[in-house]
Amino acid sequence: MEAKNTIIRFENVTKQYDADEPPVLDQVSFEMEKGKFYTLLGPSGCGKTTILRLIAGLTEPTSGNIYIEGKLVNDLPANKRKVNTVFQDYALFPHLNVFENVAFGLRIKKLKEDVIEKKVKEALRFVNLEGYENREIREMSGGQKQRVAIARAIVNEPEVLLLDEPLSALDLKLRTEMQYELRELQRRLGITFVFVTHDQEEALAMSDEIFVINKGKIQQRGTPTDIYDEPINRFVADFIGESNIIKGTMIEDFLVEFAGKRFPCVDRGFLPNEPVEVVIRPEDLEITAPDKGKLKVRVDSQLFRGVHYEICCYDENGNEWLIHSTKKVKVGDEIGIDFAPEAIHVMRIGETEEEYGRRLESYGGVTGGN
């Protein structure tokens, strides 16, 4: 049964463009709530833009059902849905000024001129472009064009705003600024945003919830903190941020073995002596004297990244370790690395999100944590 606050629901949705190729989306099910900022995150070709196009009505599912506000919309055309899309290239009309670009959809609806003027000015005010009504599109910067595209979308008062990698063409500084602007705009409007990106830092910075997608399936969904601190499999751990992923054995609850030693941890719910994968983030490793750390490693390379050094090391078992530290070391040095039990995250090999959820529930919602 659909929750009262649900605005979008996918029910076993598959999309296959070519019968001889694997499906782009494979039996995908999820719900999205009203008024949240969702991000679809994954590599190129994973299916995230297909989800956006299915919500927008720009393509139809091969099988399964799509609901918006509780209504089945599989056959509902795009112009009948309370959904608007901001495309990667913004799709603005270069021969129209800012006002006419924003007013375009309202004119199609044949609204009265005074109503159009009021709505356009209000939309431009929302995106901080008051006074730009008569500006030509070719005179606008990349960030301003993006805001015009958003104003054109929100002027139609959609329930859902879809954004298909709208920041990808901007330089780094402007991209960061627009992340803050988009997040603040979503809060002011109070509508559901569905944002597509392959940039994990962008997803972590902006989202209420992230859907990590790969090969047509949702690998994991959750808050940015959940996704970063508690990845459920190697793909998520490797795709979100930088990780040290080491093969290990879960000896028993709260005790794991890797790199030839046993360490206390905060995870449980595994079989005795079960093969596992262990994740420790680079920023959770502390450099110590060789005889003081939990592991002894030798420095192979070091890069200065501005706020920290990125140090690559190897332990005596051949495991590679990446460290983010403000301490400078020398290539060839032998150093110790230390880490807290909370920094160790243990993953069950091949565990699905559904299986992880059941294991979590069986322990009162906690199996471990960072």
C-alpha cells in the first residue's frame, strides 16, 4: 500500500530498448516522498536518466507500473503530468529573451497576459533574476542560463522537478555555488526534486536521499551519511568517496580479521568465520610511529591535495592503503597506521539492499556504524 506522503512510486519497472541487449532498468521498485531532494547517482549507462525519462513521460516502461500521486501514469502523456524537466543543455530558445523563455509554457496554455506577467516575475524572483526580463539569452552566463531554465520549469507549478545533470557544463567554482542555490531553492519551493548526476560529491552535498544505481538496479538508497558510512557492497563503497576495501573474515560478532590480524569492530549479524569485505575510509586512518599503529605499512607515493596529503602505502601482506592526512611523510618510509573500531565497516559479500535491511531490523536497526 502506498504511503500517504508518497508522490512517485515505481513497481517492478523494467525498461528494455533492444530485445538482444540487457534491460536498462531491471525490475526496479521504489517510492519517493513529497518535498524531498532525491539524487539518482551512478556511472554513465547505469539507468539513472532512464528513470528520469520514465517519470517525465518521455518514454514508457517495458513492464511494471509507475504512479504519480497515487495515479497510474504509464500511458499518461508528458504534457499531462505535473512534472517539469531541466535538461543538461537547458534547451532555452536563443531567439527569445528571458521573459519569453520563462513565459513559453504559459502562453501555450493561453493564460491571460496579466497572469503570465505575474507568474514569470514571481518565478524570476525565486531564482534571483529580477530585472533580467528583457535580457537576451546569448548575454547570460552559464549559471544565469541554468536559473532561467529552472524558472521556466517552476513557473508551471509542477509537483516534481526533474534535473538531468544541469551542472555538468559549469566550471568548478560556479558548480559549487549552484549546488547551494539549488538546495536552497528546493527548500523554498517545497516541491520534490529528482536530480541526476554521476558526481558523488555533488550527491552527498545536496541530497536528502541518494539512490546509487548500477547496471539497471538500485544498489542502495539512503541519506548521504548512510550511503557514505554504511555502504552495503563493494560497488557503493568504491563509487562513493575513496575507500580502502580489504578482504577479511568475520570471526564473530564485533571481531574481524584482515591484513593478517584481528581487530575489534562494531558490526554483527554475520556467520562465524564468514568471508567479508572490510571498508576503512582514508580520512579515518591516523599516521603513527611504526611500532605504535595497528598495522605497519611502507609509503609508496604521496600527493599534496591542498587540504591534505594523499598517501599510498602497502602492508606486509601486499594490501594497498590510501591515507588522507595533514602529516607529511617520505616515500620509502615505514609508518604505523591506527584506526578506531568505529572506523571499520564490514560488508557481507553479495548482500542485497533488501537482505541488508532485514539484517538491520533483526538487530533493532543497528549492525554497526562509523
